[in-house]
Amino acid sequence: MKKNLLLKLTSLGLAVVMASGMTACGKQAEEEVVEDNKPESISMTFDSCMSFENGVEDVLAKYKEMTGIELTLNKPDHDQYYEKVTLEFATGKPSDVIEMGAAYYPQNAADRNLWDMTRAWEKTTAPAKDIVDPTYIEGLKIDGKLYGFPTVAGNGTVTYVRQDWLDEAGIDMPSDYAGFLDMLRAFKARGNDIIPITAAGVLNGDEPYDIFMREFYQDATPDFYKNADGVWVDGFSEENMKAAMQRFRDAYAEGLIDQEVITNDTKSCREKFKNNLVGAFNYWAGSWGAKLEDSAPGSKLAAMPAIAEVKSTGGYTGRTPLAMVINSKCENPEGVFEHLILFSHDGGEGQKLFTYGVEGIHYQANEDGTITALPQKADPTKNVEKTFYAPEYSITTWADPMALDPRITQSLDVYHQCYSIAPVPPASKVLSENRTKIDEIKNRVMADVVHGNKTPDEAMEKYVSDSQQYVEAVLADLSK
């Protein structure tokens, strides 16, 4: 079953209520009034932002010009990002602000590494308070506490369909699972080389595990979750998971699913789509719809609204948003929260800077008030897409000065019609220690059942037998 789950910056001299005698550990403010909490400098460690080669230093310089604050950026290599973040905390010298994903956020909160910004957000009257979608704020709360502020929407996947192939077959976009299978059969009839639907595996490599291929999972949750009674359970071992296995098995045997689905990665899926071999592909909502269509000349792509069986179980799955956290040893967390995090989500010049960059360097202003992206410094054949925040995943209702490609908005509109954000993963060191072993077993049994080597009953029996010691340890820890 599906799991369902912001200090108004009126001026830079806004009075902030702070605790008398407050130390540098980031405790919440209550008594002493401080007239100006603006820090002199802020350090930040960030992964998903513009590179230095493309001019992120121009954004830092413009931020100082606008606020008077020196903003320093540490941007480790992507593949080593969390290794570096972990090292920062281990050495006791973390940056003031750190971008942090869902796999690391809850444990760092549990380890008291993160400043609790709940009260600061509740009391603020900054512009962000009125324009930030509360869905994403709630999506980062842990036991009602907010330890991180969403950078952008976590986003999720939608099923992209070759609309031109649908038109040629004379069929409508499917609205239920039966119609979905009929669509795949119509695609298969185009030729022996055609792949009706592809995916990078039948299980995502991290939470949420059911983000791909939702049409087959439906009410099954292949991960640990709290049921309606508030009890932690292993969703992969439940009866509805066997039904999902059967759907995968049957569709695969009929040739409706990419025969290399188990070993696929996203790159290989994109390459197959580029070669006009793929009819449907469950992939990220937003810019990827346009990118995929552009990669296959002559193709016409459309995001498919969630079918009935997916709608009834929460819709498409959204990831927990990336969080901007403030380390608990920050000397001035309130000031950092106000003058960086809320400033960059103000619906005005701050948000424009952190989304589109600097005028004349990253974008040009037009007479009608809109802006147009300029070529990247490192690769002039491509235009600047973002600085820190991807515009298509904005969490605010700001008046975006740049018009988005209609193909981007179409997929996002479909996604937002019916989606649910996966909850923050539980903070469990036992789960972290056993996750890899459990995932290996899941992948083995899914491969066996998809390939027809085991029935769903046999595959489930194998999963329960092989994973029991690990699952029992995890559930015992989660239930404390």
C-alpha cells in the first residue's frame, strides 16, 4: 500500500527573538532581542549546483554585493560528495549550510548534527512563508521537527509514452492497467525490435524503491514502512508484493517489458529511446521529457496520467526533497537561515540569483520583463539551465521570469495531478548496516521471478528465508 505521507525578510535589519545567553550551538531563540543577526560570512557545501567552470563564483560575488555577506562554496566531486560531507562532521568542521539527501538527513538529525529550524520557520514573516509549498516542508519533518529546508521539489517519475505511436495505432492514452497492457501490445506489434516499455531495473537502487514502473507495483511497497496501525512492517514480504511480482512476470513473458530490464541502467534506457526502439519509459518529470524527445528526431512524447490502479494507491512516487541543513555548531543559525535560506526562496531577486544567476553572465533581461538564458561558459553550445535551484522544480509560487518549455510543464502537470512524496527514511543504524544485504536478496528474487525461474510464491519464500535475520533485526530496531 502506498505511503503518504518555513522569519519574514521584511528588511535585512529584522529583529529576531533570541535566547538570553545563547551559546553557539544553535538553540532556539526566546527572550533577548537582537536588532541585526546578519552574519559576516557563511560557508556552504553543495552538490547539485553550477560548476566553478560555468561561473558559480559570479553568483557568490553577486550575493555579497546584494547582502554584504561573504559566501564561500565547497563543491566536492559528485561521486565523493557524501564521503566529504561525512568527513566534515567527523572532523568537527562542517560548513554552516550543507545540501543533504534523504539517505543521510534522518541519521544526522538523530545524531544531533543538525540545527532544529522548526520554531524559526513557524515564527517567520519572511516572503518565503507565503509562497513556499507546505507539502515540501512537511515532507522533511521528522517527528514533527524540521531539520532541513527543501532546496527544490524532490520530484518523481512519470511514464513517458510515444504519442506518435499511439496516434498511429489509433488508440487513446490508457486510463487503467488493462488499457496500459493493450497499449504495450500495440507497441510490440510495430516490430520485433520494439521495446514496449523500458526501465533501469524493476527496483530503484535507493529509497523510494517503487519510483519506477508504478503501473506494476500499484499497492505494493517494496520497502519498510509504517502501516495504518503505526507498526513497522517489511512491505516486500507482504501478499500484495506477490501480486506485483506476477504482473512483472506476465508482462515480461509476453515481451511487453524490455528483456534487459534487470541489467539496464538509465543511460542504456535513454540510448534505446534515442534509437526509436522504446514506446514507454518511466523517467523523471520535468526537463527529461523534452530531452528525450529531442534525442529521437521525429518522436512525439507525452507524459501519461497515472492509471486508475496507481491513482488509488497514491499516484506517482516523489522523492523526499533535498534538504539545506544548518549544522548544530553554527555560530549564528538564525542569521544563516534568514539571510541565505529564506533569502534564496524570496520569490524575488534572491530566488532569481539562486535559480538563474547573474544578468549579463548567465542570462539576459528582456524588455517585457522576462529573461533568456545565455550560453554556458564551459560549453557555449548549451545554455545555462540553473545556478543552485532547477526552475522547473521550484517549491515557491513565484512569478518565474523565464518561460519553461511546454513539454516540461506538461510532464510536471501530469505528475502533480496525482503524486505522493515518500516519507523521510527512518534513522536506523541497524537498517543502514543491513540495507545492502537485504537489497541484494530483493534483486535476486525479483530477477528470478521476472525471468520465470521462480513463481511469486517460490520467490517470496526464498526472500523471507534469506532475509529473515536481517529483516527481524531492522524491524526490532525501528520498533524501539
